[in-house]
Amino acid sequence: MFARKAQTNMKKRYDIIGRLLMAALATVLLSACSVIDDDPGECTKQKNYRLEYEMRLVTNMTTELHTQLGLETEVPLAAALKEHLKSIFTDYAHDVDLSFYDTQGDSVRLQHDQHIMDASEASYVLNLPMREYMHLAAANLVGNPVVGLTSDERCHPSRLETIFAERTQADTIPSHTTGLFTARQPMDVKDDVDQTFHVRLYMANCAAALVVDPREYDISTLRVYTTGFASQFNICDSSYTFAAQSPIVRTDKVTAAEGSEVCYVSVNFPSREPKVTRSIVETIEPFIAKDGDETLWEFRAYITNADGKITESVLSLRQPLRAGQLKIIKAYVTGEGAVQTDDHTVGVSVQLNWSDGGQHDVEL
């Protein structure tokens, strides 16, 4: 009898505990809903929606390599440069960062998802409350210590930003290590309607390469940098921001088993566009542009000569370098370590016996 009473009391305790757990679970669910929307009733309107992501690589890399390094003696260097840039000019995404923002008020982020994509295309099923969103996406941030996603709690300030804190050599920064892709898309999520949203991601950075023919001159001390590029990319309106002092980007040296030419390549954000356009040019080619009236970006080359003196050569370009583009400039070395080019679109200035104390940044 006592055992039967004990069992009855134990059953009552379990019933009470069960009710308390159910009440707590209901509270958690309502709280989880309020993270997405302040109206708990929106939880009843949530439905799964499919988002399909596609990497779209628009580039001139193959054409530029064939045009600038198409001679038989240059083929090995072209192959080495292509191999070096294989993780940059690619339609393959390793990781993707997805944010969904309110379209009203101060555009706060309502949902945030991160995935390892490892593909050129992928689809995800998300559970979103019915409402209008602005969706921003960024790919290939993992493994690129030079650029970070910042201010992404809100839509309009969200940007890819050069991390100046990573500077390790004077005022220089390393090149980007991945091809960065982004997308922006309004989304009107409706109730009780099957919806699929197609999101295309496009490249946000580019590359510049200086191919140097030593002409029997010792270039073992040659150092090459690039400058004149944006420091930020604003994802929502697909625009670039330029710092008062452009970052100085260190190039990577690329060589081939055959041939004497050496390539110095940097990966970075694009340059400015020309300020003055004298005529309108309509073209379906995104990398065709007229020269501007001012220098837009530069190569800076430094050779330490046998007497210890340094020669600085600045190669100035007035054509913009755009997202997805590879630009190759061919140059050669002359007496006293000057780097010259026969490309008439490139301006060259040389300073002998250059020193850090006498350096003046060119306004870009």
C-alpha cells in the first residue's frame, strides 16, 4: 500500500515537472521568435525558402595572359602566373557569409548564417519570417588576413575593409590571398508561397603584374610595390572607398623554370575611375576604358645598386584597374637600375640615389 502511494506521489511529481518543462520550452520558443521579429505572431508565418547561390567570374585573365605573354619564350612565365593566381580568379567559393537586414529604420541585421560552400554553386534552405529583407552575401573571407568583414550588424555600413593593423613592414600591406565575391539582393518573403531566390556573387578585387626583363642586369635586390587602390568595398551599394593615403601593397615574386623574365604581382581592390570623361564609350567589355587625365595607380620599383645607392622607378597608369581584371605591364632594366617600359600608356619617372627620407607620396 505504501509502495502504491509512493508511486502515485512520484507520478504527480513527474506531471508537475513535465508541465514546468513545457512552459519553459514555450517561453524559449517565443523568445527565439522575438529575436527575428518583435511580434511573436510572426512565428506562425515562418516557412522554408530556398536560396540558390552562383559564383560569376567576369575576368580578362586568359586574354591578358595571351596578349602580354603569348610569345613562345614567355609561355612558361604565363603558366606560372596563372598557377599563382588560381585561387584568385576562380568561380569556386570556400566559405560564404549571409546576412538578412530589415529594410526599415536603421537596417539592423535580422538573421546571420555562415556556411562552408566549397563549390561554384550551392543552395540553402532558410526559415525566415514573412517580410521584406535586404540580403548581403560575401564569399572567400576565410584565409584572407588582409581583408575583413566589418560593421555588418547593419546593412548600409557593411563592408569589406583592408585591415591596416596587419601591416608588418613599414607602411606596406601584403596582397589579398583569395578572390573576394559579394552580392546584394532585395527579398520579399511572402506567406504560404513557395519561393526560390537566385543570388549571383561577383568579384570585388583584382590583380596587377609587372613583368621585368633584367637584360643582364642584376635584379636580385629588386622590390616592387603597387599603390592607388581602394581600402574598402561597401557591399550594399557596390562602391569603393579610398583612404587619404592609399595602401602600399607588397607584390609576390613569380618565376618560371625557363626564361629570364621575372613577374611581380599584387592582388588588391580596384583603382579609382577617371574623374574626367571627355566622351561616352558604350561597350559590352567591362575592362575597356579610356585614359584619365591623372594618375590612377602605380607600380613602384626599387633596386639597390652595387654602390649601395637605391634607384626608384615609378610607373604611373591612367587607365583604371577594375574588379575581376588582371593587368600586365612589361618592363626592362636599364643602367643604374632604372625600370622602364615601352608601353606608351604608362608614365615613368626615375629617381637615382633614392632614400626613405626623401620619399614623397604621389597624390592618387
